[in-house]
Amino acid sequence: MGGPMAEEARDIRASAVLAGPFDIDLLARLQALCFDQPWGRDFVARMFAVPGGFSVLLKVNARTGRIPVGFAMCQLVAGEAELLTLGVVPDYCRRGLGRYLLRSCMDKAAARGATIMYLEVSEKNHAAQRLYETAGFSVIGRRPKYYKEIDGSQTDALNMHCSLVG
């Protein structure tokens, strides 16, 4: 991990730690802060029952101690990982933390035997697309009308993947 954004993430002393079932409420709150249409507590709770699932909390130092500012949820099946969701709360965006969190998820998936990671991202989410491309992901397909927007319109998802070996 290098470059000015990575240095900025180190400057604010970030860490990415595995979350457990006791973090369900926290993960649901973080997702609600990051997305217009969050999954909700029940869906987040079900993710802990999924075989091969793992979640990561992103924490930073603050005057009041270490505070959670981001999260990611992944699933690992048969040597393949899928990044299901990743978010950094708006006040902490554009500081290299998303890149740090993504790299941590990729490393944790590889440590569990994954050789490739997949994800889906809205074709409208250009910032996330740049994040993923910078990390080595490339577009391999498209799912038409995959996401339903708040206004009822539908948006395509881009399917992306990245090798976790080499």
C-alpha cells in the first residue's frame, strides 16, 4: 500500500479488525450512515450465519479513543471471495481509508484461501469504481437494472474481479 492517500490513512492511525456477532448493531449503524438504502440490522445479523462470511471494522484514533468509521462484509466460497458491501462514513471519506479497508479485506480473504475477489458496483458510483480499479479490479460484466434507486429508477451493476495471488 503506497502513495499519498495511503500515507494519510497511516497518519490518522487506522486499523481494520475482524468484527463479530456482537458488532451487528454497530455495523448496521455504519451502513445506515454510508448508504441511502441500508440493509438493516436483521440482514446484517444474517450475514454472520452465512458460511465463509466475515466482516471488518475500520477504526481510527480520535480524542475520545478509537472510533469506528467504516466497515466491509465479505463471503468466501470455494477459494473465491465476494465483497458484499464496503463503506466509510462521509466525514472520513477521501482520506485513503476506503483503500486501506479494501486492501485489508483482500488480505484477509487471501489469508483464508481466496485466490480471486468479486464485487458489484453501481455504474453511477464513479468514486467506488476508481477505488476498485486502483486496487487492481477490472470490469468483467454487467447486470442490467440490478440496483433500485430511491426514486424508483433502476441502475446497472458492474461486475468486477481481482486476483488475490501474485
